[in-house]
Amino acid sequence: MDKLKSDSDIMVYLRNVRIALQKISAQTGLNIDIRATPDGYAYVEAGDYMAIQYDNDTGFGETYEYRSKTYFSTWRDVELQQIVLGGEPTKKGPAPASKQDH
């Protein structure tokens, strides 16, 4: 981002991001909404899912949450691997066994 030195540099960069998002939207048939703020908060909503990023005030960096809004009566957190765009989240499977267990 250091090379974005002027407002026009920023607008060209954002235009390219917009073009990439429009292509993803066209390929998937999903509406995609994104919001970002200078204080580290950002979210993207794609179809029935939302991904949220924010500073967690613990000093260990950022926190990410993934939520489904359609397949539960209220917003509910899901793991990233459970997301099925255009469908219900997959169920959590058992944790993989470690090689030390064998």
C-alpha cells in the first residue's frame, strides 16, 4: 500500500478491487457487500454469510468471525470450513486424529 500516494492512486486501486468483486459476484450469482473503517473493523457479506474482522483489544491482533444469517433463526457463528455459499453450513466433523494416537 505504500505506493498509493495520491487520491487518484487510491481510486484506481479501489476500482480494480470493484472489478474483481463484480466478477466474483457474476460467477457465483451472489450479492457482495463490503465495509471497512480506519479503526480496523471490516466486514463482507456474500449471500447468506458474513465475515467480520476487528481488533480484539487483547494485544494479540485481529479477530475474525464467520456467521450465517439464513440457516439459523438468529445470526450464528460458523467455522470457515463450514461455509457453503448458497447453502446450509456443513456440520462440524470430528477433529483429525494426530499421528501420535496410532
